[in-house]
Amino acid sequence: ALFFSRRTYNAHKKKFTLKPAAKTRYVNITQQSPGGKIRKGSIVKKAKWLDLVRQEGGDSAVLIYVHGFNTSQKDMLDRLGKIETNLRGNGYQGAVVAFDWPSDGSVHTYDSDRSDAKAVAPHLVGDGILPLLGMSPRPKVHLIAHSMGALVILRAFSDFGDSAGPGNKIWSADQVMFASADIDSEWLEKGAWGDLVLKKRCKRFTNYYSRKDKVLALAGGIVNGGRPRAGRVGMPKLTSKGHWDIFCDHQYQRDVPKAQRKMMKSHRWWFDSDGFYQDVAL
């Protein structure tokens, strides 16, 4: 597994912590125990990490997974492995990496996770997307965000101007995909700030949403003052060209048995859905 992280690293314990870091670390995981409870690898220099990405297919395309709220580093790596395995099984040949931001991995730390997400968001672009776009040959860079990861992407995109790209050139991602996006739906209306940064910084935007998402029902109804979440209600009717809503209630009901339709499953079921991976690969 390959990822770059803004979690603080405890060199004595050889573990990443829950706190935001003052620098970005690039990580290459080379071994793991069955089930992924113990993973071993190394922190490497950025140039070495980019070379490893290239060896994994990154000379043509790189997909960056941005995790959401209530996600431990182990959860992030487990999901990264699922994404890579299933996309490769559906024909995707590029590299798959992750941006690891300091979520506490607890349902009780929504506010602190949101604050940390905003604080470290710029490093997704500055320490991830731009170095990848600076490789030769230049790959297509795609992003897939789950839950609060959508906020990370929007905030990251909004912090960089045209001249930030390699060689002071205008920079852009290729495909950007949100699943269960924990952001205000109105931010994606044509002309709103979220719509504008996505229109400027990617060629196509896809928003996967499901009204069966119980986590986002809670996030919109209580935590965010009644503002509907884009991952539950979709985008407003007026959207920019190249921005697409994918309504997934029927797929959720098809893929998840009734007995399993619990709160967290309704929010994370995408990563166990063959149909979802087929679509993302395409």
C-alpha cells in the first residue's frame, strides 16, 4: 500500500497518532498480517514514493482515495486495499494511493475531525496532486472521496490558484467522485463555491448518493443544522455541465440484505458493492 499522511508519527512507538502533523510523510507498506492488524513498511522520501507510484501504474493514471470521518488508519488501509483489488479486477491499470488525514476513528469526535479535515486539506493538493502531476510522463490524477473526504477535496481545491501547478501551469484533476458526501448539497449548485472549484479543477465530477444513508440523515438533521447532505439527497437541480448525480437507492437495496441495513452499513456499503467498483473503473 502507498499513502501520504498528515498524522503525527511517534518514532518511539513506530506508529502514527491521531494528531495533525507539521509535515507530510510518504509511506510504503510492504507487509501485513492476516486481516491487516499489523502492517510493516517504511517512511520514504517523496521522490522514492513517486517512483513507487510510477511502478504501480502511476505513469498513466493515479487514483487518490480520501477517507472520511470516523476512520482509523487501519480502516483507511483496509478500504484502500479493497478499492485497489476490486478496481484492478475490473480492468483499471493505474496506481491507487490514499491521503491519510487525522481522523480520530470515533463516532464521538465529529467536530474535531471536521476541524482537522479543514486544517490539513491543502496538503492533499500541495503534497499529493501537484507532485503527481509533475511526474514525467504526466499521469491522469483521479480522486474518490467518502463522507467527510469530500470536504477535504473541496477545501483543498479552493486553496490553490492556477500558477500552483508544475511549471506554473494551470493544474487539474481528471475524474473526481464522491460517495456519501458529507457536505452541504447547496454547495454543488451551479455558481456555488463547491461547484465552481470542481468545475475549475476536474474534467468530470460524479456524486453517488443514497436516501437510505442513515449516517447522513443524522449529520444533516442534527449536526449540520438541518442542511441536507449531498451524499443523501444529491445535488440541486441546477448543476454545471459535466457534473453528474448517480441515484443509488435501488443498488443499495439490491446489494445489502435487510438484516444488514444498519446505520454504518448504509454509509459504507459502496466498498462492498461489485456494481460500484465496475462503475468507478469505467
